[in-house]
Amino acid sequence: MSATEQIVGELLDKDDWTGKIYSDGWVEASETVETLEPATGEVLGVAGVADAATVAKAAKSAARAQREWAAVPMAERVAIVSRAGELLELHRAEITTWMVRESGCIPPKADVEITASIGQLEQAATLTEDLLERTLPSPVPGRTSTARRVPIGVVGVIAPWNFPIVLAMRSIGPALVLGNAIVLKSDLNTPVTGGVVIARIFEEAGLPSGVLHAFSGGPEIGQALVEDPSIRMISFTGSTATGRIVGETAGRTLKRVVLELGGNSPLVVLEDADIEAASSAGAWGSFLHQGQICLAVSRHLVHESIVDDYVAALSARAEHLPVGDPATGKVALGPLINEKQAERVQKIVDDTVAEGASLVVGGHRDGLFFPPTVLRGVRPEMAAFRNEIFGPVAAITTFKTDDEAVELANQTEYGLSAAVQSGSRERAAAVAARLDAGMVHINDQTVNEEPPAPFGGFKCSSNGGHFGGVGQLELWTEWQWLTSRDKAEPFPF
């Protein structure tokens, strides 16, 4: 075994983390959870779970550590975050194996997520001190006036199971570079990839003790995190229903909160679109990672004159996508994350068919394995149109005019992502300009993310905050006005 291979194999040594949480080092947890492989039901490990006392202790420790961390020169903070990105690359193979087995994703999805996580850390490392301070004119003689951006303090990060690393790193990276401390709660479905991996990466990168705390927990732990007075900001990624609760709770204590929530994204296919290209975009957008992506193409809005050809092309793609255990075979779709989610997807499909839609392909699960499914004749009142499905289901609805396509696309409380396919870039742009979505893609599909770009939605898909390069300073710091004089001067009284 080479030295590099030996290093890689040591990142997730079970002796380091079994039954433990990361809070001022690895400590025994009061509770534990078995992490299961969705494809087989096999127990992969036993991770520590937080309780309310854990959250309170971690938050106080983070608040103390944050003051010292903010005083560390920014170049040193950048170096540690950059090193974390290098370690993700170094340990890519080991992390990929864990992601495939713990979350049920296929290896290429894991590879994309690790690459995206590295990109988020690299983007965070581009932040520089000259962006944080500006000199202001002052009408008072002898007074220096400065506006500067200062760290918020302790940021509570609540990350989901579907992209457990990148959806944490996009908050952790820039927040750390800008001088904040982190308390991370990973999902109980992915305690290792969503928590242990991140803790070990930053531990190896040299992050000082107390600056990052990481553990898994359920809704009650998330609530404790949101309510804790030592935590000044919450970054939450998850469902819109839970996001409403998080936002309401944070609002009572006047915490800053950024919410990245659900989606029900439309792919608009105009009659002059390239059917093969459009159906490929539709298949990728609906079936990637079993459709368990907030950005997934949920609704295929197709011009009525080409719907037969589009359905045929999309269905042919669906029928040729193999489903199975991603750890043992070359498959396109792995299992859904758990039984609850599989039951939910099946119910949406069954209800939509009962309401009058036609099942073209798929539609019947085998345990947690759900085949790529195409539904035709879906109307706005049907379950597959109204809901965020979070499963490999393509719901097809027809339209007659561009105006009707826009109306259908916007006929939902969500506004995360959207895409338009057309032979005319100008026509597609005209339709795209009318879509209520925070991210819109022309002659593309809806599942897109790039670290420098603003990531966030409209309406009930977000509370207005956007992750990404152009929004980092606004999210993770706040303005402070500082004035100074060489010596004090008397006032009129």
C-alpha cells in the first residue's frame, strides 16, 4: 500500500467516530443511530446523535471559539479552508464509497457532489480582506469613518440527506473564511457523509478546536439549534414545510436565517425544440439521483403539437435506465432513501393516475427501488403537478401557446429553478424572462449549480437569500460602522 493510499484509508476509521459526535474533539454521544445502506438494509456504522444538552454546550463552545477565530488573520483562515478542499480530493475514493452506500446515489453523482464541494471551498477562498472594509466621507472634522463587514458569530447549519456534503460546504466554507464558527446538524439518514466526513476533513485541515461542531439529529435537535441564544444565524436547506417552522422560530429571536427550500421545477418545451435534446434534458432533470433533488424537473410542459414525439423519446430513455444497487452494479438509478419516501412517491403516482393521468412507463416500486416513471395527461389539479415529488417521476402537461406555458409554469407556490427548450434562443429568452424562478436556464435543464453563481429561489422556495460568490458577504457578515478621532473633543453640553 502506498503512503497516499494509507492516508486515504484512514479518514473514516470507525474507531474515531463510532458512537461519537464532534464537539471540541470526538466525544461519546448520549444517543446513537445506525446508518443503513438503502439498497440492502445493511448496517454501515453507528453514529453519535445529539440531544438538547449537546446543542447548548456546542453553541457556547462555538461562541467562545469564534472570537479567537475571527482574530486569526484572514490568510490563515483561507489556507485552512483551501486545505479542506485538497483533502476532499485526496480522500475522494473513500468518500465516494460511503456516499454510494449511505445515500444510495450512483458513483458519478457522488463524484459530481465532491467536485462541487471542492468548488464551493475554492470559491470561499477567493474572499479577501479588501472586500470587507471601505472608508466613508465624514462631515465631522478630524473624524475617520469606516464601514466594515464583521462576522455574524455562530452559524447553525442544518443540511439535508440528498446532497449531504455540498449543501453543508456551501455554508461552512464562506462562513469560516469570514470569521464565523459553525454548529452543523446532519440528517439522520446520512450521519457519516453529512457529518463525520465534514468534521474529519476540517480536523485534518487544522481548524482550531471549537470552531466547528458536527452531529446528527432529528427535528427536535434542529429546533434546539434554531432556538439557542448563542447561535446568531441559521442556514437551513430542506422542505418548504419545515422551512416555515424554522423561519418562524428564528424570527421570534430575531436571528438571521437563510432558507433554501423545495422546488417544483418546470421544463418548458416549445414546438420548435430539438426533441432528442429536450427529452435528454428532461430525463436527466427528472431521473438523476432518483429525482431526489430540489432542482429536479418535476413538470414537463410540452407544446401539444409535439407531445407524442416527446413522450415517445422520454419514455424510451426511461425504459433503458437500469435500476439497482449502485455499489454492486453499473446502474443509472439507485434506491430511494427510505421506506417513507418510497411510499410517498408511490402514492403521488397512484393518486395522479386515479385522477385521470396515463401511466406510460414505470410507476411501480420494488421496495426502495423506483423505476423511471412517465405520466402523461397531467393536469394542474393533480398530485404530480401540485407536489414536490422527490422521486424519479416525469409529469407531462400540454399547452397551446407561450402565454399558457408561462401560466402553467408559474402555477405553483414554488419558484426555485426552471428551463426552456426552443430552436430559437430569442424566443426561449422571452419565455424565460416571465418565469417566477430564482434560476432559469435556456436550452438546458433545471439541475444546475456553479459556485460563483447566486443559488436561491423565489416565492416559497426561499426567503430571499442566495448562496454563491456574489452573495457571500451579504449572507455571512453584517455591516458595522466605526468612527475614530485622534483625541476626544468636548461637546456643547
